[in-house]
Amino acid sequence: MAINQPPTEFESPLDMFEKTLKHEQFVTKSINDLVDLAISEKDHATNIFLQWFVTEQIEEEGNDNEIISRLRIVGDNGNGLLMVDNELSARVYTPPAIL
């Protein structure tokens, strides 16, 4: 399966995050399909391994939905966009624990 180049132009920040959410939903479905396969094959080790990815996708979709909600509130207001940008830049990445 070929991987398409991601889009590089968007109508607005809201458009970008809506497309990001759509992609995350695709990734979630793909992971869920793998979990279903692991369960049907009674492959418990793979099912356990995939649970980290399931949890990660819940977080990713939640982040996107939260940002989309904020962008819908501020619209094209420059001050509001700056506030959202400042909040997002203050987020701290916590790497996952090594299994």
C-alpha cells in the first residue's frame, strides 16, 4: 500500500486540525483492526502490545478535538489564535515508558 504525501496547504488552522483528526481516526481504525485480528487469532501477546497504541490514539483524538473546539471558538480572531498558539507551545512532551 502506497503512502500518500500529506497535504501542505490548508484554508485555516481549523481546516488543518480537522484534517489531522480525520487522519488520526484512520490510524485508530487501523489499530483497532489489528487488535481485532490479534483477538481472532488468540494472539494475546500482540493484543497486549497493541493496547499502548489504542491508549495513545485515544489521547491523540482527544487532543485534536480539544484544539478544534478552541479554534471554532476563536475563529479568525488573531488574538484568540495567538492565545491558542501560546497554550500549545507550552505543552510538554512526555515520552512513553519503555516496556
